[in-house]
Amino acid sequence: LYGFTQQMMSATTNDPDPSGILVDESKTGIEKYKGHNFTASMFVREHIDTLEEFEVRDDDVILAGYPK
């Protein structure tokens, strides 16, 4: 996850995909992986695999939002 986070943080404003997440618009539908469903256009197996090693610390802050 560290590498993924660094990639997202180092994206520049000139980057065509500033979020650091590549979207493959040619992929449609749902991708099932390890018993979970993901949007196929944004699914990258390696990113999901890195989450298994992610450790939450007591001082972590989680921000969540949703559209109105």
C-alpha cells in the first residue's frame, strides 16, 4: 500500500490521471476477486493485494465522504 499511496501523492496537475489510479474505460461490469466485487474499469489486482498487508494504527485518521 505504501507504494500505491506514494504513487497517488506524487501525481502532478499535468498528469492525465491526477488521482494516480488508472481507469480502463474499455472494461465494463463487475470484476470478482477473492469473494468481493469491484468495478472492472478501476480494478487493479495488485492494489487489492497490497491492502492485505495494510496495518491500521491507533493514531490513524479515516476520512469518508459521500455525494449528496
